[in-house]
Amino acid sequence: MRNEEISEVLAALNGGKTDLAHEEENIWYSRMPEWTAFAEELKTAVLNEEIRGSILVATDSDVIFASGSRSREVSGGTVSPATIYEIGSITKMHTAVCVFKLIDEGRLRLDDKVTQYFPEYGKAGDMTVFDLLHMRSGIVDFANDAETFFGSEELVEALDEGRITDGILLEHLYQLDLTFMPGSKMEYCNTNYVLLAMILEKITGKPYKDVVSEMVFVPANMTASSATTFGDVTSVPENEAGYMKELVAARGAGDIHSSAIDLLRFDRAFFNGKRLVSAAARTGILNFVDDYGCGWEKSTRYEDLVTHDGETNSYYCMNFVFHASADRKYFIMQTCCNEDDDDETDGAENEERFNQYQAVFDICKKYLQ
């Protein structure tokens, strides 16, 4: 998308107001006096701190700041707020919306037993849809603990190469013991949301990609977003891992591709009115248990901040909503992981990879909290 087109899209997201300045490194920022200092600090960070990727900061009515810097698009140009990335686990927000839409329609219940949809899963016991949504199932994570889940290096490699079928995944799921009794505690697990995607497919009779398109992308006007779709990411990966291949196996948990502009459209549609979800559904999704809701996490450090991030082998994406109950401010950042993961890298060194993005978050926290 050309800068002129991006300016038009941002103006539309800015309530039709054309008060956005546009400068080098694909930077757009509000000229409104109340945002001048904030925009200047963000601009300085983007220009001077080696920030890579796309940033978008907005309220429910205004665009405050948008940028794309250093990373490249497949077209050869620099990334922008319209660039499409892998969003990883931010996918879970979209899956939860679909689940609650079926709940609103009376086609699904939070207390439905998982065995109702997977009768061969005897080890699930009294596990419910609520447990899957709130990461309280006790299921082994097929993505973050693939060796335990699949039991062989060959199948882990098959997962990385996108060759794991539903049949293989469910066969191993049914054999594994739970790590704790369902409902007794929270432990993050991608398998929960893959099962939710399968439940959506069983109830609707449609593939997940069509369900999420009809229930989320179309009503939220997310024209650049897709699920389980290969070849539409417009950002160029900066490490050898390349693009994610296990899209179908990870559907519902981490398969969606989207842009910062579309993620803002999602956030606004979710928090504003009934265009995307009912008030009851929104309350249910943001019902935090042990600080985890349904695709959203409640910050334990900052009051009234809800968030979720997403990481794939090549991308890291953040979606923060400050003052989620009122006077909302949205901060979205999508980046390339420009270093390959190393199994021997310790936690401190791994965290170092994201220090440059912490600087941007700190600026947002200063002005938006």
C-alpha cells in the first residue's frame, strides 16, 4: 500500500480528520496539542533506537501515532502500519469472540463438557469449554512442549513443517495424562485454543478460517486479515526460521495474519458497542481468573491495562489496551525477531532481544496510563 493510501486509511481511523503529519521512515502523528510531547518522544525513539517494525497508537476516535521502520516488505519498501505480519497468540482474541458469538446464539455453553465434542477423550473428565478458554484444562501444550506432546523428534519436525493432521494431534492428545485437574489452576496452553477452533468447526460445519472471517474480520472491517492462509504476509522475516508453516495445526491459537491497522479495527470493534460482540459476551471474555480471560491477560503491574502478545519463530506482536473500561488508548506493535533463537540462550539474553520495544512501551505507559 502506498503512503498516500495509508494516509487516507489513517485519516478514516482518525474520524475523518486530516490533522496527521507525515514524515520520514513512514511516520504519521497527530498535530493535536495534547499529543505533541507524546508523539515527539515516539518519533525520536523510532528514528534513533533501532526500532524495527510497525507501531500504531490510537484512542477510540483519534490516531495519535503510526509508523513503520527498518524492516522490509516483500515489495522492497519499508514496513508500515498496513504491513501484514504473523500475529501468533493474539489469534486467541479472535477465537474467543467466535466462541462467545455461538454462546449468544445458544449453540454453545461455557459449561459444556469437552467430551461432548471429543467423545474419545476420556482423560478430559469434567473439563469444560470454560477451562479451555481460561487456560485451566491441564492439557499439555502441543506447541511449547512439542516433544512431550508428540513423543518423537520426527513428529516435532513434522509439526514445524506443517505436516501434522488433526488425526495425529488428537491421537496423541487422547493418550496423554493431564498435568493437573481441570479448573484447579491456570497454565498457558496453545492446545486449548486449537480444540476451541475444532469445536467451532464441529458446531458451524465450516472451516475455522471461514468462521473467523464471518464472525470477526467482516464485521470489524479487517480487510487485510486471514486465518490458515499461506503467502499473504507482506513483512519479510529477518531470521532463518522464515514464515510459520504449521498454520492449520495451530488454527485458533496462533495462525492469523493481520496488520496494525486491522488490529486497531478489531480492538475498537470489540470495546465499542455491539458491532462485534454483545455487552454480555464482552463481559464474559474479560472475566479474568488468575489474571487470564479469554484471549486477554490482565496486567498485574498496571491498573486497568489488558493485553496479549503473540510470538512466532520470526515475529513478535503486542496488543495493549490502557484504561480498558473507559477512555481507552490502544498501543499495537508488530516486529520482526531479527535474531535466531538459540537453545542455549538464557532468559536474560533472550529478553535482551525485546529491550528496544520496551522503550516504546515505557513511553506509552508514561502518557497513556
